[in-house]
Amino acid sequence: MCGICGAVSVDGAPAPQDAVRRMRAALAHRGPDDEGEFAGGGAAFGFRRLSILDLERGHQPMSSDDGRLTIVFNGEIYNHPELRRELEAAGAKFKTRADTETILRLYERQGPGAFKRLVGMFAVGVWDSAKQELTLARDPIGIKPLYYNFDGKRLLFSSELRSLLAGGVSTALDHAGALDYLSFGKVHAPRTILRDVLKLSPGHFLRLDASGLRLTRFWKVPDEGGRRPETLGQAEDTLDRLLSESVRGAMLSDVPVGAFLSGGVDSSLVAAYMTRHAGGRKVQTFSVGFEGAASGVDESGFAREAAAHLGTEHHELMLPARVLDRLEESVAFLDEPIADSAILPTFLLSQFARKTVKVALTGEGADELFAGYNRYKAAWLNERLRRLPGWTRGPASALARRLGKGEVFSRLPYDSAHQWARATAEAQPEDLQGLLHPDFWQASRRGDPLDWLKDFDGMGRLRDALVFDLRTVLCDSLLMKVDKSTMRASLEARVPFLNVPVVEYALGLPADFKIRHFKGKYLLRRVAARYLPSSIVWRRKHGFIVPWEAWVRAPRNPVLDALVEDRTLAQAGLFDMERLKFMRRELAAGAPIDSGLFFRAAILGLWLQSLARNSTMTAP
């Protein structure tokens, strides 16, 4: 695990080494153990390392024996021992035990075809000096981020957006990106919050040479056809085996490994598999709770119960109820604003765990694969009720609304990605007009803020909703939160539910294996019941809830009170500051206005303040 960055010139000029060194310095927290650089021809690479495998010899950048190929790599490849044996049988000679060298040797033989063979998480840069060609690749699910800027002559790339700013990239806001964020609480790939920075989309590789830049998808969710039907019991056995193998692979490390344990079924099942593969050693587990919080918010008791049942060595971090007063601390290290109140507790838990371990396994991805959220019940209903003769917004839709609550049910039926996106959005465009400065609002509406939806097909089935959220909510919000929070603490997070074999299998399962008796994650719970008590397995879906509503509505909140009076924020020309002040006053008075919209605006405002403190803001 590390931070990578680089620059490539396509006009024959040398790559800007000074810019790469500044970018590398900005990544120091991602790799405190080692650093390295490479410069040759039109390319320069930078590297910071958090040593996990082959602690002595896994130095990067790493070059092929003939010096033609040079690689920088961020992530972990869990099937690299198998790939290594295959390559050795074909005559490859290895100098290290690092998975970086496995990727390099595989790329020598298969080129970009190597990326679809990798099981794990990765962001990779490869320079081919003979072809004067750069290749960048990002793992199929988007676990590891990769940002880039291309001005037609020079491309800069990095593991973090703020590292690119250290390399001289403009801080000009992207109007559509800001609208995207305020509508959904995240910015969807390939767009970012900044005009001149893009994210490489998951499952894609980019190639750049003198002829230009080309993007190619190397992985997509496979079609459903061709799978032999299984009984529920057979599926339970298969899923048990796949998850066990995935967790075992994710434990591959030369340093201590632990797990984040919330007490929910996902993280508890990961910890259960870890205890099976720990060779008699006690698994280290870590949870976070909130002092004085109600049971509907604090899950630490469930985490203790799971830890006691599994016999782990459990560590508990209790946070004050007003922990969000420190929100600026976490917003400052976010590359992009993410409207998730769990960002700060995740970072503090990562700092806490880092005192004991260097790697932590988490349960991210299970909800998106096995239908854990309430909105998936609406998609499940949609799949069934739309088969009825005369399916309209009449009787069938009324039935759906009686069975569920919220916009996602009231907007049934869904037949397109646009309809699903509108139903699951945090805010509609018309909700944002009064909040944004009139000039910014007009500029943001010139393009299509939903152009990222063009890659999605129809939206009639539960599977469509899961794939949609896998590529949006999970990739652009939850995984970003985990990456930034853990890496800021120099901790590597691994997500065994998101190994490609597990993802492909889960998305091919029938809907009634995932939702049954109107309860989500049915098959996963059956697997978990083999290892965990029923009080953990069948309890109601909770999620990582932070008491942000009370924080936003507090009569006295120094962070928010200062924010709405901030001159830097006013000069950015994004918000109608009088409207922002009005919302703050109304919330403090207990008025029934949209607290979620104000919270998203506050995160964005704090992010802009942080950006302004560390760079010169460019007018949008």
C-alpha cells in the first residue's frame, strides 16, 4: 500500500521532476516507510510506501530487467502467489516477494491484459520507454483511487487530488461537479469537484502516447446468462467458500492485521473468517462508540458481543457525543467533499487501530451485493410488481408505498437509470437553486449534470439497482471515505467482500436469495448463521450512524456559525450566503427545513475553506 504519482510529457519535453517531487511529498502520510523516484525520457514517477509485503525489497518505482518498463503500484494483489507460480513455470525469474514485481512480470508478457487477471485492489502506472507510452489502470470496483490532469501536452497523475494541486493543477471548481455533490452527497466518476481533474473510472485503463489519450474498459459486470441454477443451500455453500477464501487472501501480510468490527453481520462475518484462518492467534478487532448516545446510535455493545463470541482481542474507542465539532479535521484531508458524517469517526478509529496493527479488514460492499439497504426493497418490489398486467402508478404503486417509506417507494415504478437516480438523490435540482449563487446556478445548468448516467442500462430489476450503487454510492463515496480516512492514519484497509470472484458470484444470484420475507441480505445472513449468534445475524440493519442532525441543529455551533460568515467562502461565488445564513438560523431554532442539504453545503464549505488555506483559489 502506498501513494503513487507521476508526470508524462507527450511533446518531447522532459517530465517536470520538481512537480513530481512536490506531489510525492504531499503523499507522505500514505507511505511513511519508504520513498522513491524515477525519471527517464518524458516520464517521472514518485512513490511513498507503507510496507506490508517483502518489507526489505519491495521498493518502487520498479523496473524490468532490460529497463524498458517501469511501474508504480498502490494496492494489494491477493492472488499474486498463484500468478507468481504460473510465471515462474513459464520461465520468469523473481528478485522479490512483492506483488509489485508480479504485476510487472505479468505485464511484460500480457500487456494491459494483465489487469483482468489481478484479484485485489490496485492503481497502477506503467511507463514503456521504448514506445514512450504511459498506461494507468484502476481496479474493477474502484477500491483504490487514481486522479489525473491532462492539458494536451502533459499528464499528471496521483493517488490523491490534493497531491495534483501540489504539482500545479488549478483549483477551479467544476460547476457540474458541485451540483452533483449537492444532489447526491458525492461526485460521480470520472468527474471530480475540480474542473481540471478527472478520476480514472473503475475497471478502466488509460493509455497515453504521442497520438493521444485513449480509455479502455477491461472489466464490467458479467451478463447473467450461462450460470447453472443452484438451490438456496448450494448457493449458501458456494458463498461460504468464496468469502472464506477472500478473507484468507486479504490476510496476506508481513505485518499485523486486524479488523474493524461494528457488531453488524458484515464486519462480524469477516472477523469470524479471520479467526478460522488465524492459526490459533487472537484476531485484533476495533470498534467505535459514542459516549452518552442512545442505543439507536451506538453499536459498541453489539461489537463487544460479537468479539466475545469469536474470542477476539477487542479494542474499543469511545468518542464524545459532540465529536463532529472536530469535523474540520477530517474534511481537511478529503480530496473531495463527501457528505458522510462517519468520515471523522472512521479516521479516529483508524488512528486508534494503527497503534496496534498496520492492516484492517472491513465489511464494505456487502450491502450493495446482497441488498442490505431499504431502497433495495423498493427495487425488489419494482421487479415483481412491474410484471403485473396494467402495472401503472396506480394500485400497484399504492401497494408499494404501503409496504415501504420514503421517496424511493413513492416514485415507483423505475424503468431507467435516470428514474432511479432521481428517486435516490439527496436533493432534486429545483431544491438547490435558492442555495446557490445565481451566477453559479446558471453555469452549472449549461451542461448535463447527469451525463455520468450514460453508461447505465435500464433499471427494472433489483440487480440493476445493486450494480448502479456498486458503481456510484460504493465507489464514489464509501470506498473514498475508507481510503482517505485510513491512509491519512497510515493504515491499510482491505475489503474482502469486493474481491471480483465474490462480486461476480453475488450479482448473479436471484433476487429472492437476497430479499426474502421483506428482509435484506437473506443468503448472507444464512451463511453468517454458521458462525455467529442469531442476535447478530438477524438484527435490524443499522449502519454507521453519527448524530449529525443534533449537531447541525445545535443553537450554538462555533464551526457552523463561523462558516456562514466566512469571507473566503463568499468570495468563492458558490453559495447565496444570505440563504446559507437563513438556513443556519432556522435549523438552530428547530424549524422543519432540510437539514441534510445544509449538512452537505457545510461539508462543501469547510472543504473549500481548507482548500483556500493550502492553495490559491481560482475563480470558477
